[in-house]
Amino acid sequence: MDFNVKKLASGAGLFFTRAVQFTEEKLGQAEKTELDAHFESLMSRADCTKNWTDKIYRQTEVLLQPNPSARIEEFLYEKLDRKAPSRITNAELLGQYMQDAAKEFGPGTPYGSTLIEVGECERRLGAAEREFLQTSAISFLTPLRNFLEGDWRTISKERRLLENLRLDLDACKTRLKKAKQAEAKAAMAPDFQETRPRNYVLSASASALWSEEVEKAEHELRVAQTEFDRQAEVTRLLLEGISSTHVNHLRCLHEFVEAQAAYYKQCHFHMQELQKELGRLPNAFALNSTHSKVPAGSAPDADGSPVETDTLKIEEVQAPATGTRKAKVLYDYDAADSSELSLLADELITVYTVPGMDSDWLIGERGNQKGKVPVTYLELLS
């Protein structure tokens, strides 16, 4: 019990000494041992590495898992040292819904057969996404997290210890300075004409006492300087290791890019295969791109088809003399076929209507390009 009390008292005294030294430095009442410029540069580089690594790590987590609830769940499983349950991707879930819907609508119908093909493609996309997430977590996220939770914590711990030893060193310097000032004051030449010899004896005794205090302060300063230099060297070696961290993170970044490129390549391949497959399936929306009309007075022929059938071609549509307006595009739009016009958000185009056209569409013009555009993607200007 006595040992614990003494240890506690010693620790409290050391903490108080450091607090006094730190306060006096902030107030400009005490000198501070400055580190060399190279050491300061290493610490600044380490802080910069930590800050940006943390930001890149957090944003990569958001990219790979946008759902914050899912990220929290994975974090809790990790802290509990338990394996997180396998999570189905959104694309796989969509593919499952499409295939289930196809069973209800009838797999033999055009809509049902298309749902089956698209659903299977979505499931393949989801599987590719899951593989990409696993690869990225292992090759990129894990090394960044290991640095933040391992190397950086060690560096921070050693830097805090170095700062404490620096405060101890400066406190020893302050004590030595005060002891030397007191010794010099006590060692001033006594007045031998002093009629009271007792004062002379006391002065000599005080001088000897302060000499011992100076020797003690010098010894403490040498010990503190040795400990500080040793800790500074340890911290310097750790800070210089940041260069190796950059090399390791660079390699991990290349692996992340390769995984991402492979993932998008797989997605592109699956979508191309889906488009080819859809091209071989029957569809029920072919009439949406053509407009058949029977002239007045004409009669169908023997097999029931009209005598005259015309196809509405966008390139043959002429802009009316009046009624054209400017419109601002609100969102990007990719044309579904050659009769439509692709749009880019915030661009201005000319729009107008033609007789017999669906009210949900307009004819849009951009230079010499022309095509149908959806009204919901536009903001008509006066």
C-alpha cells in the first residue's frame, strides 16, 4: 500500500511539473527545446499521411458499401470478432425479383422471357460486384486500416512519450538555471567586517547547499537529455518508415485499380451478351418507333393489311415555321434507338411538336441532330 501511494504521489508530482512547464512555455515564461527542421518535416509528413489515409479509407468504404446501416453492422461484427453474414447485393436481389415476376407473368410471353434474361444478367452483375467488394476489402481497405490502427497508433504513442520527455528535459534546464542563480547569489563575497559572525557562517552554509543543488540538477539534466535523445531517435526511425508506408499503399492502390477495371470489364461483357440475347427475343414494342396510317378512303386488301403504310422517320420531320421553343435539359438521357436524341444535363436545345405525336414526347434539335426527347427531362423556356 505504501509503495502504491509513493508511486501515485511521484506520478502526480511528475504530471504537475510537466503541466507547469507546458503552461510557462505557452505564456512565454520558459524556454522550449526545439526539434531540428528535418524532424519537424518528418512529423508534418506523417500527419499529412494519416489525415489523407483516413479520408481515403472512409470514402472507399462509402463507395463499396453506400448503406451506412450495413457499414455499422459490419463494424459491430468486427469488434465482436464474429463473421458477418453473407449479404446479397442489390443487383442480385433485383435479378431475383425479375425472375420471380417472370414466373407470374408467364415465361413464354415477350415480357416474361425478357425478364428472365435481364434477371439472370443482373444476378451475374451482382456476383461480379460481390467479388469486387471482397477483393477491394482485402487488397486495399485492410492495408489502410492496418496503418491507421497499427503503425499510426505506435507513432502517436512514441510522439506523446517524446513530448513528455521534452517537457521533463526543459523542466530540468529550468531547475538548473534557477539553482545556478541562487548559488551565485549565495556565493557573493561576505563582509568580513561583519560584527555578527553568525551571518557569515549561514551564508557559507547556504552557498554549499546550493552547490549541492546545482550538482543534483546537472545530474538530472544529463539523465533527462539521454532519455530524450534516445526517444527522439526511436521516434525518428518510426517517422522515416512513412516512406515505406507510401510504397505499400501505392502497390495496394494499383491492385484496387486492377480489381475495379476487371469488375467493369465483366459488367460490360455481361451487358453486351444481354443485348445480343434480347435482340433474338420477340418484342411487343416495335410499333412504338413506327407510325402506320391509312389515307382517307383507302380500304384494306384481301389479307386485312392496309393498302398504304408509311413509317414516321425523324429525319423527314420538318420543323414548323412557328411553335419552336428553347428547352433546358434537366437530366442526362441515353437514346433507346435511332429515332431518339441523347441529351446532356444543362444543355439548351430547340423543341417542337408534330401532329399525331404522343404528348409525352417532343422533337428536339441540336445543330444538325434531331430526334424524339421525353418531356419529363426538359424545362421549357419562354
